Amino acid sequence: MKKYKVAILGATGAVGREMMKILAERSFPVEELHLLASERSAGQKIQWQGRELTVEPACDEAFRGMDIVLGAAENDIAKRFAPAIVKAGAVFVDNSSAFRLDPDVPLVIPEINPEDAKKHKGIIANPNCTTIVSLVAINALNQDSPIESIVASSYQATSGAGAGGPIELMNEVEALREGKSYEPKVFQYQIAYNVIPQIGGEAFEGYTSEEMKMQNEGRKIMHLPELKVSCTCVRVPVVRSHSVSIVVRTKEKISVERARELIAAAPGCRLVDDLKNKKYPMPLDTSDQDTVFVGRIRDDLTSDNGLNIWCCGDQVRKGAATNAVQIAQLLTE
């Protein structure tokens, strides 16, 4: 079996560290693993697969000889190094939003459009975490009858804001318990015992950048250029795993029973839908694993061809790191 020289750009962050973990879990054929980060993090020692790896400073020369680069850094870093990665002959699987809507860059969820990965010109984009969780949950319906519109509300965990998110939540809870004040730094308001109905800046007629991703990315991934999406993204005091409430309207009517059959058989999904016995997807059950749990499937009472669906998925794993490693696995096939 061929082995690959792999680099992780942004290796010391939450997603980068998760990528290391998932490469090991999935027995990815790694010949060499290079951990790249800022000068500030360079020199750190990190254990991986019984080896001690030293974090290297990210620079153009670091990509020479690499086969695959997994991006776990911010947009500006991704844009800064993408030309050097492509020039070095590596494939850049990027988790930032820098290239997602570039017409020359495939945007891939392996359970949905794996064939698009083969069309790359050196860069493949990883979708937004909420987009991944939602589309994995509903893609089987689209195979039965084209999805025409989605109305979604996301309940996004604090870890979606990076490693500092859950720390801030815990610190606030502790401070409030002791009757002390705590100045938020990661979030614009106190997140403990609160929800914040804004993620990202305003992007389009009162919708935030996070909210527009579901429509813009969904159209590209599912090859549905006319797809209409109305989305509200909310930060909630949950440590890990995003939840999404979705109303899906399809061209032809799909019954609840048929929807359950389709979702139960869909790759990457687990049907958890038994209201009578209080069984439904929840963040605690879906954290630290790669499957999207789907439940609360019922007819939409406002449209004849609509279904209501509730889903949960770990946004650090399937919503980011795992999806990127799965794309890398496609490149090895």
C-alpha cells in the first residue's frame, strides 16, 4: 500500500489536533506527518502514534515533498499558503471558508459528492460544520425527490468558536456560582444560561455570514443551483456537537415512513426517532464520534411536501476534522 507524506497546517488548534487523532483512528497510510503552526507554537513536542513530533513553523518551504496538506487554519493563513502548497505538488484539503465558493475548487462531503473530489486543481474545500451536519442528515431525501427549499435553525456549541469557547462557558458558570462577574472575551455576550442569535457578521439583508453558508454551500455540494435556504444560527451553552432543526420541502411528497427508511440507510446517519420512548438526537450522545443522528421526523404542518427533521453531529469531528480526513482518503483510492 502506498504511503503518503502529510502535513497539517494549524496543527496545534482544536481541529488540527483532532485531525491527528482521526488519521490514527482511520489507519491513514502516513509515511511522514508534519505539524505546522505559527512561529509562536513552533518547537512544541506532540505525541502521535508512539512518536514524538516537533511542531514546525509554517513557511513556503515546509510543503516541499508533501502529498497532502490538511488545513486547520484561518482564512488568511489558508490564502497565504495555498499557492505554495499547490506549487509543491501537494493537494490542499482546506477547512477554512477561503475557497469554498471558488468555482475551480470542489466543495466535498464524501457521503454526498465524492466524485467532485477528483476534479480538483490542487485545492479541495471542506464545508462549514453546520452545512455538513445538516446535509448529511437530509441528503437521502434529495436522492428520492429534489429538495427545493430548507428552513433551518442551528443550535451551535461553544466549541464551534474554537478551544476558548468551552473554557469561557465553564469559567462563566463557575464565576456566576460564586457570585462573581466574568467579562466575555470569546463571545459578544455571556453564553452561560443564555443563547446568542448571531454567529458571524451581517452578510445579506440581515442574514449573517454563517447563515448564508447553508444556502451557498448547499447549492454547490448537492448540485441544486436553485435551492433556497432561510437559516438562523444561534450559539447555545453546549460544550460540543451542533444541533439543527430543519424543514425540508421536496418536489414530490415524501412520507414520514419513507423518510425514516431513507435516513436509516443513508451513509453517515443514524436514525434515532422514537418520541414515545423519549429517544431523539442530543448533543451529549453525538459528541466525540462521526455519525450524524437524525430524529423527530414528522410532516410539516405548513406545506404539503414538507418534513420537519432534527439532527445533531459533532462539529469538531464530522463537521471539520473527520470530513477533511475522509476527503484525503478519497485521494488515496
